[in-house]
Amino acid sequence: MERSVSFEGTAARLTDGKGSILRILDEIEEMVETATRIPMTGKVLVDDHALLDSIDRIRTGLPEELRQAKWLTKERQRVIQEAEAECERMIEETKTYVAKMAGETEIVRMAQAKAEEILAEAKRTANDLKVDARDYADEVLRQMEQTLTKSINTVRKGREELQEHWGREREEEY
């Protein structure tokens, strides 16, 4: 049986709720399930006009369904591209943040190194000052010792002279 497929009225068939391809497939399934069975063959008798009409309705609905599927595919692709772009943006932000943190970490590391260097220099200077102060105190004490030794020697010499002088005077008195 030759039939022509008409694409006119496709939108009307799809919008009235009866032309949905899934609904038409459900109708065909119901036709087969409720059809008269031929004994011992496992076959059924189906009204060919009703079946062919359903097939025509599927054919007319396919372009619309395909258009919707293409739109869904494009929409899905657009959403994926937006998600990828957002992901790339987030990756770039993360890289920038990591670079900034690494830079700050480098600054902190450099500051710590400089602080350690300053502290080491301060310890060296403090140690040098301590050594210099000890050397100065030792020198002052050495000079005082020399001065005191001279003074003691002078005092001894003075006493000796005094004792000599008194010793002579005592001898003269007796």
C-alpha cells in the first residue's frame, strides 16, 4: 500500500498532546497487546490502517522531535561551554591566588631571612661589645694595678726611708 507522508499540520499534532511520539508508541504497544491472537503462532492481528496511521504520525512528529533534540543538544553544549569557561576562570583565579600567596610566602621567607641576618649581626655586635668591654675593664684594672703597685712601692720606699731615718735617730739618742 503506497502512502504519501504529509508534513502539514505537524505543529498542531504535536501541540494537541496526541501527537507526541512517545504517546504514539504507547498507542502502538496497546494495539499489539489488545489485538486478536492467532492460535499456535504467537502472532496477532492488527488493524493495518491504524498501525500505518500511527507510523505516519511518528514520521510527521520526527522532524519536530529532532529539532527539539538538536535544540537540547545545542543547549547542553552551551551549558557545558559555560561550565568550562567558569571552570577556566576559577582555575585562573586559583592560579593568581596561589601565585600571590607564593609571592607573599616568598616575601615572608625573605623577611625572616633578613630578620635572622639582623639578629645574627646584633649578636655579633653584642659579643664584640662584650669582648671590648671586658678588654677595656681589664686594661683599666691593669693600669690601676700598675698605679697601685707604684703607689705601694712608693709607700714602701717612704716607710723604709722613714725607718732608716728613725733608726739613725734612735741610735743617736742612745
